[in-house]
Amino acid sequence: MASVSFNQIEKSFGKTKIIHGISFDITDGEFVVLVGPSGCGKSTLLRMLAGLEEISGGEIAIDGKVINELDSKDRDIAMVFQSYALYPHMTVRENMGFSLRLRKADAELTTKRVGDAARILNLEPLLERYPRELSGGQRQRVAMGRAIVRDPKVFLFDEPLSNLDAKLRVAMRAEIKSLHQRLKTTTVYVTHDQIEAMTMADRIVVMHDGIIEQIGTPLELFDRPGNLFVAQFIGSPAMNVFEGQLQQAGGPSSVSALGQSWPLATAVAGTQGQRVHYGIRPSDITVLPAGQGIPARVVVVEPTGAETEMLLRVGEQDVVVVLHGRTSARPDDTVGLQVDAAKAHLFDQATGKRME
């Protein structure tokens, strides 16, 4: 196992700068997820750690040793790709043991390592099959097995579940997390899916346009997003956000937006009339009968069984609400909304930063 350190990492393709001075540390045995929209630089950062991309500036270190000039094969890392990257002419057993054979490892050691990995990943019945005879999920487990066999200091995963269907993605998420808990190997995982990030990570690094927006545990990012980008990126469905003005005179603090007054639990460090963004998560809004709370018109009702997702209209803006249960409301009905003021989020409109 190993610690990983990024110090002022920069990356340019020609005159175009992709990554702008990123710095953070990953502790020994930690599962860190890099998440962000497509094109934010997360896969490029992973590929620089793997040695597949040159570093334009800064230093990457593993266990305190700078690896900028080390070849990929000498970094003691193992990478699992989105495309599986299995050799089609080799069996599962041969694919998993190939890296050890390249190193001219002892045949007995190779057999033992492949057997151990196959047992961990439930691949023992498939060892003599070829990749074309496997499902997508089985191929991804073989790719993971090939990484485990190497017994690396660091595991790297580059969007490994993107090619799988929704149900299989959920199962594989649990499998990868369970694998990490068993092996305790330092893991860096890249995804654009914030649900994957929330459910798997010890810590999440949120990236956007080549910079880090915020680093924290999944619940820290969910409960206290540091800026508007993180607030709207983390959480599904996304946080409701309204533009408005801060009201702090002559009563409890609130935000005037969409022609309504949206409550705040406490006074904030802002000025009367300041332009702000008011945020509230869909699960922190309660639906009341018409005539109570903030009036809203029902647009769409989407029952999913245990929960009901509703799209409503307040003024000219859509508001999403998630109910824990069911509702008799139908499209075009008028209902009332009650916000949990203690869970409201406030961001400065000029900077996008969180207001305390």
C-alpha cells in the first residue's frame, strides 16, 4: 500500500492548459474518487499518475518518491480501464496472469496469485473461457482480477462501469467497494457519475475546468457544499437553486425569490438586499395541501414505489421534490411547499461561494 501526493500539477496540450496547478494528498489505503463533468481533467490526472501522460508541471509522488520521470511499468500501479482491454486470444486465466509472466515470475506464484484473485472475484468457473464468452460484468471482473494479481501499491480505475447496464453498475459498485475493504489497497477512481462517487468514496475530489472545486467526504460535500457548482453537481436529483435577495431586516432571515419568501434558520454574514442563490435539496421540501406554505402547481408526478418524485412550478421556475411515500396530487393541482429552513443553503451570487 502507498500514499500518493499531487503537488501543483499542470497539464497542457500545446498552448491549451487542461489542468491548473492541482495539489492534494491521498493517504495509505484510502479510496479517493475524482468526479466532475466530461472534460474537467480527471482522466488526464489519472493517466499522469499512471505514467500514460507526461506531466507539464509540478510533481507526483508515491510514498514520498517523485515518479515524474519513472516509466509506467516501474511505478507499481495497476489500472482498470473502461474498455476492459482484455486479450481476445487468451483465456481468463492467461489474461489474469499475463503481467506476471511478462516479469518472468515463478509459475507457482503466478498460479497462486491467479487462483486467489479468481476466488475473491468469483471467477473460478470462468478461468478457461475466452473474453468473447463472457458478459460485460464478467469481463470487468477479469480486468479487476488482472490488476489484483499484480499486487500493486495503487489501484487506478478509469470509469470502469460506464459500459455496464444500470442494474449491473449497482452490483459492481458494491463489488469494488467490498474488494477495497478486503485488500485495503490505495485506490484512485475516476467517474463522471456522482452517485458512484457518493456510494464508494472515502473522500471525493470534485473537479471542474482543470481545478479542484472541493475535497471532502461524501456527506461533507452533500451537507455543506463549498460553492454553487458543488451544490448542483453532488446529489441526485440536483439541488433546487433560486436567484433572490437576502432579507435580514425586521424579522427572521429569509430570501426573496420567485415572488415568495424562502426561510433561513439563522442570520447569515451578508447584507440586506444582497443578491444570492438560495438552495434547497428535493428531499428537504414537504408538500402541503393547497392554501398552506408556498403555493406551487404540480407539473409531473413520478412514483417509484418507496418514493415519489414531483416536478412543480413556482412562479416561472421548476422545483423538484422527493417524497418518502406516495401522493394523491395530480398534474395541474395546486399544492403548498414547506422548506426545512435548517437545511437551506446560501451562496453569494457574485462569487458562487457558500455563505455561512
